[in-house]
Amino acid sequence: MKHILFLLLISISTSMVAQSGQAVLILKDSTQIKGYGEISGISSIVSVKFKNDTLKYKTYKSKDLIGVDILENDYYRKFRYKYIDGDKYPEIMEIVAIDNLSLYVRVYEGGVLSNSFLNEASFNTLPNQTVILDNGQEISLSQSRNIYIEIDIPRYSYYVGLGDSDQVEHLYTKGLPFAKSFKKSMKKYFKDCSALLEKVENKEFSKDNLIDVLEFYNQNCFKSNSN
């Protein structure tokens, strides 16, 4: 009998998109320093590097910073450290919109590792091997191998938090196989806003316009004691 076992694995060594350029470093005491900054790293191990005319190029940790603003196309992209779902250590993410309920995003590259475990004998590429046990019994073994295919699919993880609070909650992840769907994620978080969920159900809101979802919620459903 021919068997093919297909396993889809997620790469935990996902690279965060590197950002660099003219920057403003924001220290814990809210002091702002202008210079050149860079954000890079692997998964949650993300570093902020910075230098200027008086500071040598060095890596800053979350305990030193509130965040960093990096200039891109005449616009400063704002990155801030936030605690996700009450985690002990903060992670850096980009501000999408600040409101009663604010929206943040973390972007990753190279998001999927596909590991296909194939029975090569079923493709007639490798011969079977026969093993003789101590009792004289012969067992036929088919050879197999792992085939890894790297698929470059970006992953976007969105988070929400009250105002500019340091605490945020995971809302939705796009680009991750088997992750909770957009509709299910919206139903879970915005269950107190039936008008919004109706728009999601009618496909007036989709995963590509999350900022519109947040704007609608803030204007029509937000309460000071929400979530």
C-alpha cells in the first residue's frame, strides 16, 4: 500500500522586516534623540540599533526605550514596545492608529516552512530494503526522505490596546496557515458590537481594511469599560 504523509510546519525562525533610516530614539524618560536607527531581528528577538554624531552605534533593549520613529518617504513610522496579552517581556510593533481602541501591527517575512514527508518507494525512485530479523523473519522497508520547501509568505499580526496603553491584545494574524479566520477573530473580540459583526458577515469589512473596522468600532460601539 502506498502512503504519503504531508505535514505543514510553521517556521519559528521567522524574520521581522528590517527597517532603517533617519530616526528619533525615544528613551524611557521620554527624552528624544535624533540620529540613524534600525530595527531588525528574528521573531520576538528584535533589536533596535541607533547612532548619531555623539553616540556610537549600539543596540538598545526594551528596558531602555519606549520606542523609535523611523523616517520613510517623508513620514515617520512609529514603533513602540508593548506587552502582548500580559506577557512578561514587551515586543516592538508599529502604530497603525491611535484612538480609544488603538491598532498595532507586527510584520514578518518568510513566514511558512512546508515539510513534506514522502514515501519515496511510492514514486519508484528508491528501491525497498529487506531486513532479516534474528528469528529469520524478513521485513521489507521502504526508504523515505524529508523535503523542505520554503514559501515566502509575509505574516501580519495585529494587536489592539486602549489608547496608548503599554498593554495590547492579539486581534488577528494574516498569512499564517491554520490561524483563526478573520471572521472568527472579529466575532471573538467585537462580540459587543452587533452592527460591526453584521458588516463582517456581509463582507463589508474584510481582513484588508482592519483600520476601517477599528474606526467603526470606536465611533459606534466603544465604551470606556470595554474588554
